[in-house]
Amino acid sequence: MNGITIYNLESGMKNVLVALGLVVALFATACKSDSSDNNNPTSPQTSATNSFTANGGGYSNTVFKGFNVDSAGVATVEGSDGLVVFSGLTGKNNESFVLTLMVKDVKPGSYTVNATEGNAMSLTIANSGSSAVSYFGVSGTITITEWGAIGSNCKGTFTGQLTAPPSLTMNITDGKFNVKHIATN
């Protein structure tokens, strides 16, 4: 994941997004128990609580489900920006993902995906046998329905269109999250 650039967000925010995504991905990968569960997004390791449906980029109405452990999905605050990150399985053989959402204000509301305004969405998909592919949001909506205090939950929904170089496009629908708000320090 070296060299990921999330449009023109501030360099400190880029570091937070990448570092948080890596921590979540590494922890979630360590939680896998056996190869049959690693390929099955309906296993006890995953949950529809943090999930979305993907179309495009080789996926057709595929439900991506987050891992079923609290630390595989988190929300945090960096300055005035809110970040939501969760990881899980795509349903393809040995393939996992990390989804990152960022909103400019940490309060309930609907936010239009536009990285120059501080509202961003990214998705990285990794297969154990190949390199990772990173998609970045070009349009969409992130809706925060609840942003609780540290230790409580953050909930919401999201949809969007994402692209990955050179010409991959993915549409995300039915996105939802319910993750624990953690401190950044």
C-alpha cells in the first residue's frame, strides 16, 4: 500500500488514513482461523453490520462483509475530521478489503463525497496471491446517523462510485456501518 495518494487531502490526514487502514487490515487478517472461513463472507467471522454491495471491477452484486470483531471496524477523529474504517472479506478466494470513509464534520448529517471538500471514500482490495487494488470515491453520499462519544458507537450508511487506475470503476450500494469510536492518542 506504499504510495497511496488520496487526492489532495492534507498530508497528515493521508498518513492517518493509511496507518489506520493498515492496522485494521493487519489485525483482521490475524483473526482468520482456517482457509475455509477465509473465503466465506457468511462465516461466523463476518457480519452484515458493516457491509456493502459492490458492482464493477470484477464483482456483480457481491456483498462485502466486515469482520465480526470490534477492532476490525473503528471510528476516530483527527482534528475536525471523522474517519470510519472497517475490513473484511469480499467473497472471492483469499481476498480481503479495507474501506475508509472520511467526513469533514463529526456530527450526524449527509456528506457528498468530494475529496477536495474533505469528504472521501476509499476501498483497497488485496488477494494473497497478487498486489492490492485501491479505489477512490469520485461521487456518492456518506450519511452519519449517530456519532457517539469515545467508547460508544458511530453508525451510518454510504453509497458511491469509485475508480482505480487505469480504468476500473466500482459502484457501492447498501453500505452501512456500526463501529466503536476510539481515541486517536
